[in-house]
Amino acid sequence: ASLITPEKISLSAALALAALIQAILGKAILVRFIKTPFTLSYDKDVFTFLVIVPLICLISPTLSFCLAEVISPATFSMAYWLFWWIGDTMGLLLLLPILLSFIGEPKALWRSRRVSLSILFLISAVLVTIISFSLKQFEQNRLVDRFHIRAQEISSVLQIALRTQELIQDGVARLFASSENVTREEFKTFVLWATQKNPYIQTVEWLPKISNSQRASYEEKQKQYFGEDFFIKEIKLLNDKKIIVRSGEYDFYFPITYLEPEWDNSVSLGFNPYSSVLSRDAIDKAIETGESAARSPLVIIRDSSRIESLILYRAIYFSSDERITLNKENEVLGLVNIAIRIDDFLNEVLGDKYAAEFTLRWRDNQSGRFYHGEDTANKSDINYDVPFKLAGREMQFEFSPTTYFIEMHATQLSSIVTVAGYLFSALFMLLFLSITGRSFRISEEVKKRTFDLSQATNRAQKSETRMRDILTKMQLTEQQLRLSDSAFNATGEAMMIADHYKNVVAVNDAFSKITGFRADEIIDSYPAFFVEALTDDELSILSETFWNSLNSKGSWKGEITIVSKNKHRFPAYVSVSAIYDDNDRMSHFVVVFSDISEVKAAQIKIERQANYDALTDLPNRRLFNDRLQQAIKHSERYAEKLCLMFLDLDRFKDVNDTLGHEFGDELLKIMAGRIKLSVRDVDTVARLGGDEFTIILTQFDNKSQAMTLAQKLIKEIENAVVIKSQTIRVSTSIGITFYPGDGHDSSTLIQNADRAMYSAKEMGGSAFKFYNAELESNWLSRTLIMSELESALEKGELKVYYQPIISVITNNEEVQAEALVRWEHPLRGLIPPGDFLPQAERMGLIDKVDDYVFKRVCEHLKLWQKKGLGQSYISVNRSAHNFGIQRGRLNWLEYLKQEKISAEFITLEITESILMQKHSESQFLIQQLRDAGVNIAVDDFGTGYSSLSYLKEMDIDSLKIDRTFIKDIFSNNDDRAIVQAIIEMAKHLDIKVVAEGVETAQQADTLKKMGCSSLQGFYYSKPLPEKEFEEFLLKTLMISF
């Protein structure tokens, strides 16, 4: 076909036209909705750009698709259109900002973004490419595995069907062996069932062995049945054509005598297959082995059609006492043959739809020929060969998938990840543009304000020059005086002239407007308002610098605070120039000043925004870093100690999740005020972001002061907060570092304080921790744990331990326990959950850990029930992280049904934060589990913000009182009151109560008297591994008897 056709030329022109239209309309749309020049500095512009670009990129694919359908229908598919649109969108979102960094205006802004944008693009492109390639390899491997499984399955079906043909042949052979003489009618009747049940059988034949001396009598006998045309036949090659002729003289023959069905195969009667070399090899092997022997591939030409066939031979013998037998040690009597049509066999066994999934070639390994399929057929990149042995012959099935199979089983995961990756990169770049644009605007505003101040100063200096000229020429003429007076009053800056006695002799209108003093109120008096705001020390310093400058330079400039007539103070930029008489003596002063309140206020506001947190009005990260560096320099210079505290609020996320961000913001402001009031004025309190605060302590004596402050902060923050009638309690975890022992620079001090804070948080929160070398080791150990956790799940290193829950109401037949996970590391030994579960949540593996524990609990329940160890009721935990999300994880209810485990044996423990979640998925999952019979327990009750209405709405079965209340139940009246209140409330709501952390007999007795339903803790049993818990179950069962 020609590479250039009118159709292809038209299609190319249409595509180019669509692209041109998109470019023209796209530019017009962008100009219409986004400010020019395209700085992409405002959040609104960035958002508009993000929305408009995908809409613009619809133009070219859609228009091209429509034109292509008119010019050349079916040229593009909808999938092609989709990828075209996605490609245009991603390209424009990613590359347009980079292009603008080279050609965009203003150049200063875009030039500052150029390197960062390019690096961001390159990093994202490399990462997305690597991830996409890995996923593509994974998809390809999965496709190959699926095809191999499917091919192995089909191969097994075919081999079973072929073994069935051998059994049919064996059945016919045994018919002869069990009868002295099988008549033609008996043969037909016996074989009829096989040909009817297996329509792909071409024929079943009986071929007696006839010696050359028996040939004449045999042919005469068969003519009586078949007619005078019967004779022993063979195939000869004549003019490259095979023809059937009368057989030549041989020592013996195996002529086809009985065959069914006969009507369709009569031409084969009398044919001696032993005359064929290929058939002779198979017959000799069948006689020698006494088993079925297959002939090499045979193609039968019938009615101009090629029939690929498989022929099996089986020998029958007669013994010396002339009995028919299948024992190969005797003389051969004849052969039983089965001929199978290959195509019909495959269609019957596999169905006519198998060709849609794969192509099949059936190869005879001994001859290299094929029973089915062409040996020149091209193999796919994905193929699978299955060798097998049939009737003494080595064969193999060769499978190759069709395009249909590949399309049906292929996934688009790698494509989706690629698009998502580039979309995330584009969003990140746009966020970067927004941030840099905001910084650029602030910088430009500062420059503008500074320029305005400089202009005001220049104007004041120019006014001073004008005044000097006026005074010099005052005596010339009255006209000049009037002109000077007009100029004096026309300027916008306040101007004042004083004599050498410092008494005012003249002021302009601007002076009265700015200061509030009328000319008659100030003339002939000393201008005290200039120095009224100064202290004695400040006045002394100003006088010294003022006169030094005036005497040496003839002028003085500076900023002072002026007090107006109504006692309003305002900053002013003042310029004073000396006027000398003819004797070179100082005769007058010209004072020019202007109110710079607005300029100063703008500078203060900009500096405040850049250095202080908008929510709490505390120093932000930028100002904190600056003050920390200054504090380090000061400590280094004067050999003083420096302390850095890193605070993080505990359970702050629960407040945001359950009560909303409005409550969270108000809580942050209150906590910021408490922290500020707890420290000295010389200390710095800053908010780094979120719920993280830092404190810089200077001028302290020893660590005990830091410890005292940390304890004070913990106590202050733990005090309840009431926001909109909602009582909220949070605590804090504090990490403490010291300079220079814990770091010589700010980043190291911050990093180590952060690590110490996380260590305190892992202690349960409401604690402080000093940084030490052990924390560094723990941090490195935690990093290693994160890298090994996923493989630990695959290797089964996570083990389930069970801690018994003792019922106060005695019932020895029922055992309750809580399932707890432990990591039995091959090198580190037993790793507690606190060391790896937080990492699992950060890594996104917590869902897998929860599902793993649930499956192990189900396995153990089935095992214990099978062993007759009584009824065990197990509590399992499910993380609040993505609690209600079911996609991509184990469906617990379906798994219980699959394993035939009653849901009543499972108790799901959830936290109060889950109970308060407003997500429909979480509420739906809890209700679904509850309806199925799963018991619901609220774990760590009393530490969150539960509403009593939620306890009734969700039909909670039991509450587990947090161990922190149990620990101090005797020493802390508040804890005792809380426990009693929870028990009383639960009784009225008909909810059971479980007390956690029971460690002494005194605690157990007290909780029983208070009305707890069940108790759990080390007083009764530590968490037990599976085998030890089985022994516990056995002992419990024995006690019950």
C-alpha cells in the first residue's frame, strides 16, 4: 500500500488543524481567566490554571477524533482519545511552567524558579518511570503465570481424554481376549457405545494377522460379506499421487476386517497398514510391548479435506493351547486400532471457544511432525510447552496466547500509576509556584515600601535645599519673599524655621496639619514637642549626635518620635540644616519632617507576617531558627548553657478527627498561651506547625531547671479545656536537648530533640525525655525495623499472644482473651508492639498487620475447637488508620463465613476516636459487624471524647477502662471517681465493663466490689504464646469438670 494517500494527507491536515485551534483557543482562555503576565503567583490563578488546562486539552483530541471519524472511520478508539487527552494535559501542566521559567515575565521571578522547577520535574520523571516500569514487569509476570496455569489446566484435560481412548482400545482388546470368537455383530455392538460417546473417533478396527498362505482363503471368505470387490490393499505412489492398489506379496498381512462405523469408512476395508513404513514401526512396537502404540502424525485426504489423525495400535495374542490372550509372550493374533480425528477431538474436549484464548500445536517429538497446528506458525513471546508420553510415544503440547487472552487478563495499573504520578508532580510544581509567588510578592512589597520611604526622604532633602535658597534670597525683594512664602506653604512636608536661640520664627501649613499646632501657637516659642517623647538619657545622646553632625556637616538627619498637640505620638523622618549669616555664624535652623507612620506600620506588619504564626501569634519556624542560631552563637561566645525543648500534643489528632478543626485551632491558641505563661520573658516559645511547639531556654544553671519546667508544662497542658461547652483534655510529650552536649548546630539540636520527644510519646505520652546516645541507637534500630517489617509479615515472624480476661461472674466453660501481636525477630529476639506498630502505621502496613492477626486468631479458634478445648471468646484490635476502608484488604465477615467460625466468638476492640468518626464507611463497618454477631468493645475508654449518644447508637457490648486510671486508683481520687462513674454509667446502659492493667490483688478486689464485669492484667496472666495459651485452656477445661 502507498505510504502517502489522499486519506492520510487529509487526516494529517485535520490533526494539525485541531492542534492549531487548541493552541489559539487555549491562549485566549488563559488570557481571559488568568492575570497577565502569567506569574502563577496567586492561589486563585494556580487553581484556575489547574482547572482550565484539562478543559483546554479536550479541544485537540475531541476535534481530531470527530474529524478522523469523518475522514477515516474507526481510526482512533475512545481509549486512544482518553490517553491523548491525558498526555496533552500532563504535558501542559508539567512543561508549561518550565517553559515559562525561560521565557516568562517578570524574568526575575521566573529565573528564580527555573532550577527548582527543572529539578522537581527530573526527579518526578525518574521516579514515575522507575515505578511504572516495575509495575509493568509485575503485570507481565502475572500475565505469564496466568497463562501457564491455564495452559497446564488444558493440557491435563487433554491428557485425561487421550488416556480415555487408550482405555477404550483396551476394552475392545479385552473383548477378544474374553471370547473364543468375536463375530462382526458382537464387535459392532460392543464398539457402538464408544463411537457414540466419543464422536471424534474416526473408526475402531480389528486387523487379524493373515499369512501369505492364508491370503486366498481369507479374501474368498470376506467377499461373501463385502462382495467381489474385496481384496487386501496397500497404497502406492503414482505420479506424486497416492492410490489404493491390490497388495503385493508379503510374508503376512494385517488387513482391516472389522471397523465401526463401517458406512463412512468402507474404503479402508482390507487395507494393510503394515505395508506403510511409519505404520509398521508403530505395529512392531505394539506387538513387542503388548501396550498401545501411536503412529506418527497422519493426514487423511477425504473429499478434498485434510483430516489430521492419531492412530493407536494394540496387539492381541493366542497361546499354544489356542486361547486368545493379551500376554505379549505368545504369538500375535491381530491388532485392535483406534483412529481419532484431531480437530474434532480438540473441539469436543475443549469446546469451540478455546481458540479465542490460545493457539495449540500438538507435536510428535520423535518425528518432529505435528498432529495439530503448523510447525511454521509463529510463536508468541509468551508460550508454554507441556511434554507428555502417550502410547509409547514422546509428544508435547505447545500453547501460545491470543491477543484476546492478553487483553482480557492485562491490567492498566502501570498506566494509572504513571498518570497519577505525573499528576501529583504537576500539583506539587503548582504548589511550589504558589509558595514562591507569595514570597516574591512579599519581597516586592518590602521593596516598594522601602522605595516610598526613600522617596519621602529625598523629598525632605529637596525641600531643605529649597528652603536654604529661599532664606538666602529673602532680602532681595518683596516679590521674591512672597514667592518664597508660597513655596514654603506649598510643600507637603512640615517645615519649621528657628533662630539660633531655638525659637520658632516660621512654620508652613503642612506643619500645622501634621502637628496640630497653629502658627501663632508655636512661633516665638521653643519646639518642645520634638523632644517630649524622649527620656533624659535619650535626649542626652540625641543632643550630642545632633550638634556634632550640625557643626561638622551643617546638617542632621534621623528618625524621632514627635508628640502632636493632642498628645498623639508618631514617627517622623527629620532633616535639620543650619543657615549661616555673612559672618559665617549660625543664624537659623531649617527643620523639614514628615509623618512616616504608614511606612513604619507596613514594615512592622510585613515583618510580623514573615516571622510570627498567624494562629497563635508565636514566633514561626523562620524566626525560631534565627533565634536558635543567635542563642547558639551567644552560648558559644560566653560559654553559657542552652536548652531546647520540643513539645508535641498527645491525642491532638483525636480532637481534630472527632470535634473538627475549629476546636483544634482554638485548643492550639489556648495551649500556646499556657506555654507562654509558663516560661520567662527571656525565653523563646515558637510554633513550628501542627501541634508542635519549641522553647529556647537561656541563662539557666542546670538540667534540674529544665526538668522542673517540663513537669510544669505537662501539668499545665493536662488541665481540662472547655471550648463551646465541650470539655477537652490533652497531654504533651517533651524532648529536651542541651547545647553543646547534644549538638553543635541548630539542625542537630532540633533533630535530637524531636527524637527525644518521640521517645517520650512512646512511653505513653504526658512525659518528657532527655536526649542521650541510647535514643540514637533506638532511632537507628527503629529505622532497621521499618525496613524489615514487610518481610517479617511474609515470613510469619509476627506471632499472636493471648492475655486472658477473667470474668468476675464465674463461668469456667467460656474463656475470654485479648489477641496481642509480638514480633519474634530471628536476630533481635522478641520485639514489643510499641517498637513496630507505630512504624507499621507510618508505612501503611498496619492494615496488613491487623488482617494477619485476625487470620491467625481464626486459625487458632478452629484448632482449639477441633481439639475440644472449650469455647474461647477472643478480642481483636483494628487500627483507627483507614478503619472503614475495605478496598484492598481482608473482608473479616467473609473470612469468618469461609472458615465456618461463628461471629459470636470474636470481639472487635475499637478506640473512642473510631467511635466518634463521622465517616460513613467506619459507621457502616461497625454496624455491619454488629449485625453479623460480632461483639463491639471500646478500648482505652476514658482517654478520648466519647459522647454517650454514640454508645447507645452503636449498641456497644463492653467498655475497657484504660490502665492509666487503674494504676493510681488508690492514690488518685480523681482516677477512682472516673472508674466508679464509668461502671455506674455502663450499668444503666446495660454495657459490660472490663478493667485493664490489673496488677495487684488489692486492685482486683476493689474493682470487683465496684462492679466490674471482667478483669485483665499481669495479676492474672501475662500475654501467652499460642502453645502456653492452649495449656491455659486445657487447665481451665479440667477445672470446669
